[in-house]
Amino acid sequence: MTELLNKLRVAIAAMGGIDLSGLIEAATAEGWDVLRTDDVARLATLAEEGQCDAALVAAETPAELPRAAVQDLLGLVQDVVVMFLVPGGDGGTYPAILGATSDQVWDLQGPPQELLAAIWKEVERTWDNRPEYSVLCVDDDLEFLASLRRLLVPAAQHPFRQFTLDFHVTSSPMEALASAGQMASPLAVVVCDQVMPQMQGMDLLHRLKETHPAAKRVLLTGYAGIESAIRAVNEQLLDKYLTKPVENPTEFVAVIKDLAHQYHLRSLAAQHRRRVMAQFEYIQAMTGAENLEAALDTTTGFLVRQLTAPWSALFLYEEGRFVLRAKSGHPPQPPAAMTRAWRDYVRNCQAFQRRLPEAILAWGASDMDLDNVPTVPAAAVVPLTVRHDLLGSVLVGTSPGAQPMGRDDFLLTTFVTDIAATTVARFQDREALESTYVGTMASLMDIVEAKDSYTRGHTDRVVTLALGLARAAGIAEERLKDLRYAAALHDLGKLAVPETVLQKPGRLNSRERAIIMEHPLRADAILKHLRFLDAARLMIRSHHERFDGTGYPSGMAGEEIPLGARVLAIVDAYDAMTSNRPYRRAMTPEQALAEIRACAGTQFDPALASLFVEMMQAGELLQHTLAQGSPSESAEV
């Protein structure tokens, strides 16, 4: 591990000709490989392809950061350390990096060694929690199976940067089925021969598809018949169809690695969606808190439940000392002992001449012999900060002998502390707090959306078009806030829809359609306790209702459907029709507008549909929207 990490690969995208010579020299002196580019999109590609361990974006004018590329990067944070260097180290005012946590945003002029130490720590955390996947090879040709061992098993001895592989080989299809159900790590790739005595390769792949639908499937055969290839493609059984003998072993191994990497990216996406759902759950709970004390209790309780931690404690920095304000479980009491995580934090402050808060000091840390201080285990300690002002800290406990906190759990913990800090700072300004909550939720949605090439930018376009159509229809400006919130969160319920359904390349069956049709109700359930979103929630719930009453989920008709939902229905459908989808190519704008005109009075409000078509054809809607400044509004939420 140390040998590989000493060759750390850092890619830096520097916008605007920033002088990063000090940082690059410091990284090079550590023995790290440094690649510099001025293209953030290129940096995101390098990160996704696993060509760097840390991705840094440096910008003197963060407002100009390309939002789509930044979202791509933020969608890879379980795999790659992602950090942003901006003036003052404050990312809270820049829409493109709203989805970043405070520990990912650093001062452009800060000391390079402190940044490098933070990168190293996060790379170690990522490395320690790399997933392992299984590769299953099935062939009744024992000689060929032995050659597969020689080809593939050595690859496992040189682990990938993002994951490791565990290879299983067998000559029996029945044994392969049994083995697949007992593997300690998820089955990522299966390679099998077509002609085997117990079972045909196609039949084996079909059975494995039912039990391990996400696994990548490779048919390897010396009988390359066009009929079997066509059948495999039609039944969506195969990711690759290869022939024996394997003439280029290097290419063959590269195919397996590439398929494993595809599986890994899909697993990351699913993991990311689960974390985003947890983040929404936390925001939902915080908005229901009636006072600051309830919000702080919600924070520690959430961390204990979500992380299955034995305890969590929240301290606020008040009058020169840390005061315990909330706890769940049974945290240790200061000053008898100091957590190991706090000790590391104090050492870090001392190493980089940071001002040590007067009472870490709840433990008298400034006078302690840190090597001999009694300690209790803690999985994480995260300061509560707002614009560099220390408001307090959150500690998360651990059990004796437990594994270190994983990267994904740490990302969730830092997100929770960021929201908690904002809540502490803004609790008296409820409207600003609500706007912050919605902005954070929308940024999370954007990051998830950015990982899907079919929906990239969909939400931003829906916000823009919805506000433009609403203004053109004469909806008063003071009523647009709810519509803006609804447009930003209208696809929230799809986070709970399995990715296999969302990404299915063919037509959905009746069960899959029923799952998709539940997404407005799922969004309604997520948002139902957020009272300030009541009006927006009704629009989100109803944006798939049809004007003739045949829509879902409630079969509302005509003006029963909220006006904002009728606006959303039109612009959402237009953007969906003019975007590529897994099951069809995009329509032209003219074709989509013709469809909207044809469905006026059945699917869509006829007056709004007519207005939308007229304005889109005249090019006035986009101009009207830009004149009102809605792109910046969509960035805010």
C-alpha cells in the first residue's frame, strides 16, 4: 500500500492561469505524479477513468466554474479525493460547488503542505475502504481454464487503484451457480464457454442474469455462430462476445478490467444514491425541528442511527469553551479523557500554526502531553464551521476493534455537520435557512443527475422553462418561489427507483412501469414533513396528472391540477422528448412541439400548451427567461 500511495497521482485543473508552482513543487517533492490541465471536464474524465487518486480544481473566480463538470467530479467522491481551491476557502456562495462539503473547499492561498496532508489522509481513507469484486470464469476445457488462471489471477496481485478483484474458476456450470451464490464479494464479471456438457453457456448466463442482474456477462466460445450472437444480443444477455482461442492475452485481460470498472462505476452510483437519500432524510428531519435544541438532538440521533455508531456528541463553542449541547448513546465525559480524533485534530492545528480554540480546552488540550493523554476511541471528529468561524464540533463514537470509518460514512458525516453548522448560524433567519435547505437538496439532485448522460442538465432546463412559461402566463412574481422549488425537486422521487429500471434500454414491463409511476408519491413522502414546501410538494406530486383525468397518481383533471403542476407537465415533457433516453433517440424541437400541440386538452392544459408552443416557435420564451435572470435562480436552488 505504502509503495503505491507514494506514487500518488494528482490531477489539477487550474482556471485562469493561476500560479500553482508552490503546490506542484511540494507535491513533486513528496514523490507524487502531478498532471496539470486547464479543463475541468478533462479532469473529471481522468477521475472517472481511474487515472488519478486526487482531483483538484483551482479557480480565482469560482462563479465561472463549469457546473456540469464539477457535478461529474462530485459524483466520484467515493473513489477519488476531490478538492476545490478558491479565494478565502469559502465555497458556500458559489452555485457550482454547493454540493461540496466544507472539508473539500480550501483557501487558494493556503499552505501547500496542509493541503497535501489532507489529501494523503483522504486517499488513505479511500484506499482502506476499496471494494472487492468477484470474477467468475466457467469452461469445461481444463487446459484453457488453466490458461485463464495464468492470465487473470496475476492481475489480482496488482490491485486496481479503486477496487480489487477476486478470481474464481470452475469447469462445472452447476458449481458456478452454487459458487455465485456464496461469494464473499459481489459478482462483477462472469466469463463462460458456450458449449459445455452440463449446460449451454447462454443458459448459464440467463440464470446468472436472474440472480445477479448487475454482473457483466461475457460469452467465450470457439463456435462463433451468428445465430447465438443474435440471440444473446436480443435477450440482452451479453456485454461482450469473444472467440477462442484468445490470440491477444493483454487485450483479453483489458476487456475483463474494463467490464469490472463499468460494474464498479455502477456500484458507486447506487451507493451515491443511497447516501443522497440519507442526506435528504436528514434535511427532512432538521426542517421539522422547532428550535435549536431539537435540531442538535436530531443531528446526534441521526448519526447514531445512520452510522450504527455507539454514540455521538455535539459541542457548541460558547464563551471560550466547548459545551456539550446534545448527545445520543453514552459518550465519554471530558475532561477525564480526550478522543483520539481530537488529539489528531490538535496536532494538526499545531503542525500548521493554526489558532487552537481556547478550550479544546474542554480537555485542556493546549497544556497536555498529547502522547500520554488518556484517550477514548472515536470514529470521527468534525468541526462545525461557517465561513471559517468555529461554532463547535461533532464527535462520532466507535466500538473497540471496529474498522475505521469508511469514506462514504465520512462524507455523510461532514455533510451532516455542514448542515448542522448552517442551522446553528441561521436558526433565527428561518427563510434563509429554508432557502439553504432547498439549495442543498437541488445540488444533490444535480450531482446524481450528472452521472447519467441521459438526464444531465434536465433539472436546470426544467427550472428555466417553467419560470419562463409561468411569467409569460402572467403568474405573479411572488408566487414563483414555490414553482422554482418544485421544478428543482420534481424528479426527487426517482432517487428511490432502482437504477436497473431507470436505465433499462428496452420497453418497461408492467411491473417496471408501476415502479416508475410511484415516483411522484415517493417525492411526496420525502417532502411531506417540510411544511415550507407544501405548495411545491403538491406541484411535484401532480406533475404527471393529465388534463383529461387519465394521469397519475390521483387521476386529477382540469383545474383540479395545481397550476404549477400543469406548467411543469409541459416543460418536463418537452425536455424529455428533446433529450436522448436509453430506449429512444431525442426528437427535434419541432417534433416535440407538434406532440405538445397534439396533446393539448388531453395530456396538457390547452391554454398553457398553446402559449408554450407559440413562444418556443418565436424564440421568445428563452429570451424572456434570460431577461428575468432565471438561470441564476435555478443555480440558487
